[in-house]
Amino acid sequence: MIDEEKLSEVISKDVTLRRIEPGMYSIYTPGETPGAYDSFGASTIYDAVACNRFYNRLMWGYSIKDYTVLCENALSSSPAGWVLDIACGSLAFTAKLYADYSKRPVVFLDQSLHLLRKGKSRLVTRKGKVPANMVFLHADALQLPFRAESFSTVISLNLLHCLDDVKTVLKELKRVLTADGTAALTTLVMSRTRWSNRYLQLLAGTGAVVPRGVEQLMSTFADINMPVKHQIKGNLAFITCRMVP
């Protein structure tokens, strides 16, 4: 497992880390748990429903195997440098992929301790321990605790549709990405044809998601000069960015 000394290579100098347990650190004080999924019920529902392959195929029109392809391409985009998975959740879609990955150091970041622990458990189940090149960090995607240009690869699955302030998180992502780095993201979007648009709007009424059109999303990337390509599958946008020095 990556220790605090190794993690100091990318952590901002003004950030104090607190060791929670082996392989897991937090930037928060004890008892401060700001994650929306920190209750047992919320994290269980997230895994049982939102991460279910049948639910995602029927409701949103894509295969969870598409996540593996996106992440494999991102991990192979550079032979060196750190990898950051922002809002990694419980690694429900990616644990198998990461369990077999050892080429570069990886930081899994989420605001929910419950989901981080589930993700850690999934890796331990597959490998018997947290891989030596990986660490879990309890922190905020909107205020990343890292030095500028620390990561050559950033991955973020299904975070953007949970946020009102997409521009801030994308600015933070761009700040920590190296000048020639690669980012891979997914987010739910409104579709011109799918019936599930109505369900997306219903979820928006509960505050669970923020529905956006593809054009609106792409204009946000353009506003902060992030060159991206995207592919739409059902209601999910698969987005890649390759920074140009």
C-alpha cells in the first residue's frame, strides 16, 4: 500500500493527512463525514441499484462493460505518472480492472468513507490485500488536496451529473492534470430520443442528479479550454480529454 511518505509526492504542502486505517487517509478531522453516501442504507442502495448492470442497461441504455474499456484506455495512456480516480465510489464497476493493475500509483478519492471502505474491501477480496501501488483518500472533488500537475491520468465515473457546479470540479481536474495528461469521464445526459429522459428529470426533482444536455456540457469544457471528445450511449456520455502542452 502507498504510505503517507509516498503520498506526499502529490499532496499539497498545506494539507494535513490523517491515517484512518491501513491504506486509507483523510483530510478531515475525526467525526467529520461530509459524504452523501456515508449512511449504510444510502451506500447499500447505491451498490444494489445504481451499480446494477441490468438497471443501467434497461434504464440508461449502456453496458457497464463500457466503463472497463474507457478506464483501460485511460490507464494505458501513459507509461508513467500518478493516476487519480475522483469520486471512485465503491469500485463497483472497476475493482476487477484495478486489482490487476500494477504499473503506476493510483489514488482513489471519494467524500464517502462508507464507499471507500467498500472499494477497499472489493480489492482485498480479489487480491488478499490492497495492492502496493494504491491508496484510498477521503477528500472533496471540488477542492482537490493535490499539487498542480500531479497526475498524468485522471478518471471520474458518474460524478458530473451529481453536481450543480460542474465548472469548479473540471477546473480542479485540469489543475492537477499534467500538461500532457489524459482524463476520462462519464456522466448522465439528456437524450433527444430516449424515454428515460422523464426518469432523469424525476431524479432531478429529488436532488439526486442535475440533468444536462450534451451541448451544455461540452460548452463547459470549452469555457475552461479542455479539449475533449465524447461518445453517447443511451443517456451516458463517455468523455476523453488529452491535454496538449
